[in-house]
Amino acid sequence: MKIIAHRGASGYAPENTFAAFDLAVEMGADFIEFDIRMTKDFQLAVIHDDTVDRITNGSGFVKDFTMSELSQLDAGSWFGSAFSGETIHQLEAVLTRYSGKIGMLIEIKDSALPHDLLVSIGKAIELFPFNSHTVVQSFHRSVIHLFNSMFPSIPTALLVRPRFGMISKKRLRSYKSFVGYVNPKYTLVNPNLIRAIHQAGLKSFVWTLRSKKAIERISKLPIDGVITDYPDYFIGRDGRR
């Protein structure tokens, strides 16, 4: 079972920052998960929300900032004074810093990206020799379908909120044409859903576990990975799981 640090080890450090990603590496996580959004000048910023208000000293929509303007905001002080000066980074900076150190699960947040930006994501990933340890995911089926058609060698995943904890076999077969993973919300996960995903020849990373009670329930299932704010809940000090 893969341990995926949600926005880095975000239970202990400000999300989507080098501080959170570095801590995930130190803890022995298999992947860091992070989000990307388009900026005003058509760059790709590593940030979850569509505004900067919650996690920075700025205010406004990400799409109304240039990448340079975003990088000047303080993205750490909201979490604690020890993280003052942590910033918002560009996708390429994260790929450069962590390629070969840890796998990367990259979520495309925008429901529609210009074709050129999708190409730039794929080409940026392909620059690194460990791109097989990178998975690109999204809730937006059309976005991930198009990305897969352009970069079939880069693993892809579809994020889902299945109704009643189930997805039909027909729908899973249709997903298999453009993704290798179907990643459901943990509150909707049950043994039948995981069995159906596996029978369709797909893998599953379950999101997002934040309590030990949830972790105890989910970790008993034959899932392929867990996305969590607390990767150390799964990894002991001796590195055992």
C-alpha cells in the first residue's frame, strides 16, 4: 500500500509548500500529492484553492495573479510563525526539487486548461528520468482524458465521489480507456467498490484520511494507496508499515 502525503505532510506544515514536501520525504512517504492552477500569465502554480485568501497574506483569485506575484506572497505564516516566508511555487520548481526523491501525484484543479498548458505539464514531467513515478489526476474527466491522449506513457487517475459507494462495471471499463487509477473519497469506500475497481484492471488511491479511526477502517481494505495529511500514522520510526 502506497502512502501519499496530501499536499505534503500537511498535518504538520503548511500545505503545498517545500516545508510540507520535505517533511513527507523525511517521513518516508511514497508520494507527495499537490494541486496546480493556471495563473494570469498562463503558468502553473502549486496551490489548492481558487483564491489565495486562506493560505497567504494576500487576497484574490489565483487566475488574477502572475506567477511572479504569487511567489512573493507569504504562504506559511497562516500555519505558524515558524513557517513564515514559505511561498507558492511553480510546477517546474517542485518537479526539479523532488524528482527521484519521492513520487508525485499531481492534481489539475482547473476544469478547462488551454491545450498548450496541458502540453507543458506533460513535457515538464517527461524532462525527468523518474516520470514513471508521477501520476496526473483530476475530477474533470474531459481534462484527464485529453491529457492521456497526448501523453499516454504518463500514468493518470480520475478522482470520484461514487453514489452509494458503487460505480457500475460499464463505467469502470470506460474509465480504463484513459486512466490507470480510480481514486474515491474514503467515506464512500467499501470492499465491493475496491473489488470492482480491481476487477476492471484499475488501481485505487483513497482520499483523504485525517483521523486514526478512518485510517484503521480503510487500511483493512485491499487498497493500493492512501492519501493522508499524516503519513507518519502509517510509517513507524524504523520505516516499517
